[in-house]
Amino acid sequence: MLKNAKRIGSAVLALLMCLAVTGCTNGGDKDSSHVDKVKVASTASADAIEAIPDGAQKEIIWMGTYNLNPQRKEDEKTVEMTLFNKKGGSVKWTMVNDAEKYDKLATAITSGKDVPDIFKYEWIAFPSHVVTGMYQPVDDIVDFNSDLWKDVKLTADQFSLKGKHYVAPISFSVGTLMMYDKDIIDNEGLDDPYELYTKGEWNYDTWYEIMSNFKQNNKGQEERYGIAGWFAPQLVQQTGQTMVTYEDGEFKNNVNSPAIERAEELLYTIGKEGLVDLNWYGSAKSCFESGNTLFYNMGPWAMTGTNGPTAEDNWKVVPIPPDPQSDGKYMSSDMLAYMWVKGSTAKEAVKCWYECARVATLDETYKETGKEKFFVANPGWDEEMYQVLQDASSSEYKQIFDFGYGISSTLAEDDSANGKRAPIGALYEDIYKPDDSGAQKTWTALKNSYTGTIDSELKEMNKKIKEFK
């Protein structure tokens, strides 16, 4: 039987998974137990990193919810920390929790006391926290035309304000993947999504057809569903479009995009046909226990380790199905970056930290070590699944970011106390969900409910940008 659980909410946002998959070194906003720890097998690629010069500030202050340093004697240092220490640097941790972190950052900057040097990038950083003076541009310490940074330049350009870059991307990891039980696919005589993916035939249309056939094949009393998890934003963004765009230094409302409407109509259809399992599952394992839901879409954290398949399971993964009418390959990615805090005086040390973090991401020995560790921790994954994860996080895809999440808390955060939905989350996620009366809103009705708020917030932000210096 399906387990009853709380419904999916828009609070499910940036879901990170590292586990040595793409070279990133932290797994979210928890603590350093999420940090993948491997020894530096080779530092040859770090030769180009200059040591922090004598006389310069060598200790940087990291304000965050987890420690970048090892917490126990038996813990190994991360690759970037080992490199940073060798270059003369050290990191001091200012501990904060999620509820207080932005207030404490603002207080430190305003008072000029114990100002941190680096702070983790999150969606609200750009443009909201940039225009309020929390961060400074990175152009003085990052050369995006250099070999170390040139492959992330196009993404960094998306976070430019008045000709200056505010984000130096360290690494990307695919935001979500779609997992399924291949035994069910075979038993039902359905097309295998992975085979379709390898042939270039995995898209909106084939995904919908597989789910529809699965539901129609039902001969028992138990309800069948096609999909569960967090998938709507990523599905819409496969069009290459987002609710809010950033063009020529101005943020614009994009809800009238024909491409977005096409994706939203697909979401409306799968909701209307009962293909969406609205129960909340914290892992692929809990979702597949019933056997009634075909696909589970979530961050890789929810389908690895104890959340994922065992060696006896025959599960597979594929990326979010692409829009067959899109003009390219897009990925809603999780980005690891460290913001350079306004008021930081550790210019040389922050520059060194950025470079050490990038080298740790690019070092081939580190990647191979990470792969070996991944399979030890995930015996139910095979080479094909791992390669899907790698492919989906590769530079072949253009990284998609909806700046609506960074405009204001009004657009991005639910007001649960007053029962108000955040417009950006609602536009992506509510189209397939019935309201309290059991009815679904059409795309026209849904966007009309929120477009006024979006216009108002964008007008205010664009005004701030014009005044920003």
C-alpha cells in the first residue's frame, strides 16, 4: 500500500549531492559529515596556484552552517583544504544555522566586526544580496579567460551586474535525476527509458507515453501513478526558459513564453490524468516499496546510499526528459560557489581558496578516486547509471537558473503562517495539483494569479539596479 505522507511543498529547493560525483566538496547546508573526504594523490595540477604572499592575510573566515575543516582527528581533509594549507592558507569557521545566517552576515558587514571572507552561494545571493551590499565582485581575483576558469565563464556571465561578475562557479551537479525499476518496465512491456536516452529518443513525449501505458496496464485494485518527487521546475526549464529572465541588465517577467506554456500544459495533463503521485517520499526506496509509482524524481541524495538500490535491485536512472522542441541541452543544476563578502580584506587568500577549490574539482586523479568511493557506497548503481550522472553534470549542458528565486523572499519563499504561496514555486509546481475543491487551475488562471506580484517585485528590483553602484 502507498504510504501517506506530507504533500510536496515548494520549500524543497536546492538539493545537492556530491559523494565524489562531480568533484564538489560539500553536500548542502548541514555539516561537514556531508563532505566527501579523499586524500590528494597528486598536486601536479596545483602548480599554477600561487602561494599566498608573505605579508598578506592568510586566514580566511568562513561563515556557514558546516565546517570546512575536519572536525575529528580521523577525518581526512578535503582536497581543496589540503591544497590551501600547502599554499599557506587556513580557514576559521564562524558557525551559524539556517535561520540566523543572513541576519548574522548582515550584522557583521554593517558593524565591520568579524566580517567573514566567504559565504556559500544560494539563489537569494543574486541579485537580492548583491544589491543590498553583502557581496563584492570577484573580477579582481578571478580571470574567467584563464584555463582554470574559462569553462565556467558563460555561467559566470549570467551573474554579472553592471559589467562585474559576482559569482565564480566552482562546480555543478545535476539538480535531480529520474529513477525507475527496470524490472517493472520489462514486466509491463514498456519502452526502457535508458535505451531511449542512449538513442536520443528520451523526451517529453516518450516519457508521457510510458507513464500513460503503465497506468492503463493496471489490472488490479491499487491505483497506479507515473511520477513522484520534485520534477516540475526542471521539466519546464528543459525548454530553456524560466519564469524570470535577465537580459541587458534588467529582470523581466517571462510567464507568457509560448515554450513555458507548452511545458505547463504537459504538467496540467499529467495531473488531470492522475499520473502524479502527490505523496511525499524521502527516498527512492520508500517510493518504490509500493510498486505503484513508476518514476521517482529527486536530487541524487535521495537515490544513493541507504536511499538507493541494493545490489539485488535492478534500478536505472535517466535525466529529466528534454523538450523535443527546445534548441539545446539544458540542465537545472546545483552550483557550488563561494561569495566574496563585502568588507573582506583577505583578497590574496580568497583568490587562493577559489583556485584550490577549482583545482580539486578538475583534478582527474581526484575524480577517479571519487568514482571508486562512489561504487563502494552504492553497490546497487552500475557504470551506466554513474555515466548518466556524469553526463547530466557535464559542460555539454547549459546551466539554467531562474533568477526569480533571487529577486526577493516575496517571490521565492512561502508565507506558511498566512497560507500564501511563493509565486515562482507556485507557477512551476501547482499546475498539476488539485486545489481544496479538487479542481486544477489552467495555466492561464495560474499565471494570472501571480503575474501582478512578479511585475511589482521586478519593478522594484530593476529600480535598485539602476541606483546600484
